[in-house]
Amino acid sequence: MTTEQTAIKRRNVAKSQGAEGGTNEVEADKPIDENEEDLDSKETRLTLMEEILLLGLKDREGYTSFWNDCISSGLRGCILIELGLRGRVELEKAGMRRRSLLNRKIIFKSISPTGDVLLDEALKHIKETEPPETVQSWIEYLSGETWNPLKLRYQLRNVRERLAKNLVEKGVCTTEKQNFLLFDMTTHPLVDSGIKQKLIKKVQDSVLSRWTNDPQRMDRRILSLIYVAHASDVLENAFAPLSDDDYDVAMKRVRELLDLDFDVESMKDGANEVMWAVIAAFSK
């Protein structure tokens, strides 16, 4: 039997299994990002959280700016977007009154493990919470920025350190100890500059050479990355190497994205409502 015949036979078997009423769990749990890279690719793939942290990390020092108090909530927003793109959560129906994105609750959709500890931990919290909560509330709960003592148990702790450890395991960073006069701190200097340069170029190209002038035609991951990087105050790090002219063009296009009506964008075909709800929460 030829390779082509074998492939056809396998597809037929898969179809027949689906016709018998079995749930196709693999198909349902695929990330719905249309530009997801092939799973067999040897290239290092980073989650949105890891990309945001990598943009914020100082290459040699291995830590984020002490003055950046936005990245914490930004990372929690990334977690919600990842869960939305992977089909684990969704927004409740808008209803006849067409409630805004910020007024709609996040609904648990699938408990299938994502393979990421932080995502699975957040998903477990969302699943166990009744009644459901809004995107804005979940960003606050996961960040620990809530006045409700009953919600403090939802806080995801040591997120930056855990993400940095992931980057170390993927060979992007290393681990060192630095002395800051009064205390010692674990840092994660960059060791694979190629990964970060690819990330920076991807962000730059999305608003320059690959600009589509239509957010619905942009890759949802890179679109999310631009919005959350801006909210986390790390987008400037990606644009810093640009010439003055390119920088002006890039920032002009970012402002165009920020001025969009997110509720309208979320109603368009193929839009991911969780992604737009997180973006709306950061832009309000």
C-alpha cells in the first residue's frame, strides 16, 4: 500500500469514528488561531505570556523594570486570551440587548489540559467559580488586585518567575543570582538573542511591512500581542530599534488599533470574543 493510500485510509477511519457519535476531542481542543505553527516544527514556540515577559526583560540584567507596574495585569490578560484562543473558555451570549464585552461573563467551555501549568491553574479557578465573572474581574482576581478577601485565593502567584523558568527550560534565558546591596535576586539574562530578535521583528513587521489595515485579517496572536504589550508598557521595547520615520508610522498604526470599537470588532465573522473582551478591559 502506498503512502498516499495509507493517508487516505487513515482519514476515512477518522471520519467513520466521528460518524459513530464519538466526540472528536482533539479537533475541539485545537487552538483556533488560523496561523498556528505546525506541531512538528522544531522552532521554539512561546505563549503570549512568555512573549510579553521576554519583551519586558532586560537582555543582560535579566529582570523587568522596577518601575513597570502594568506587566502583572498584562500577563493575566494574556492567560485569558490564551484560554480563549485554545477554546477552553468563551463569553456568555450577548442576548437581545447586545450587552457590551465588559458586561459579559467568562464561561468555562472545556477542561482538557492545555499543557501549561499557569493556563490549567487559571482554567480550574474559572471552572469552579459560580456565578461566572467578567473579564475585568478575572484580571483583578488572578493578579490579586481585589478588595474581596474571598477572591484572594484565585491569585496566581510568582507568575513572572514561573514564566522565566519556562524561558530557561526552552533555552531562551539562563538563571543567575545578583546582589542588589540589601538583597539577592534571581535574574534571567538572555542567552538566545535570536528568539527575542524574531519576536521583535514579528511585532515591527505587523505594523509596517505586513500591515493589513484590517484587524480581522491579522493573525490573532500577533494582534493580541500588540494590544497587551501596549497595556503592559513593553511595546516601546520592540519599537526602540526603529528609525524615526518607521517609529512614527508604527505608533500611528497602533493608535489606529487602539481607537477601534472593540464591541463592533467582536461581532465580525471569525472574531474571538474573549480576546476582544480582554483588549477592551485594558483600553477602557
